[in-house]
Amino acid sequence: ALRSYAARGSPAEQDATYSLYGITHHSGNMDGGHYIAHCKNYDDKKWYCYNDSRVTPVNGSPPIDSSAYLLFYSRINPGRSRLDSI
């Protein structure tokens, strides 16, 4: 969990609950390649794949594998029902 990376005694250490809402995948090498994004829609709670000009729904959870280049999380505020940053 991300809690182990928070400063001791900080509010983040106590409330270190996060929700994954986006993944950027890279295929290729350092000289070139292609990026695809998977993002969770805030309104319908479903995942979508963004690949150039195409957007397609994802069945189930998005893939998190060695092509995952960036992971996007939002801290869940325990005092609220909504995510802090979305």
C-alpha cells in the first residue's frame, strides 16, 4: 500500500487510501513507440481505452502489466463520498 511511503504522523499516513483512475501504457522503445491510456469514467464508473482517435469500453479491469508507464491515483477522503482530485 502507499501508506508506507507517507511521512510518519502526517494525515496522509492515517488516510492513505487511494483509487486507481488512469493508466498510460507505452509500447516500443526509448526512440519511439505508441501510447494508449485506460481511464475510469467518474460518472459511470466504467473503464475506457483511449487509442488515438478511438475510445472503446473495457470489459472488467484494465491491464496492468510491464507496458504500464504511468499509474494515476486519487486519494479517497474518508470524510466524503467523492474522490479528492476528480
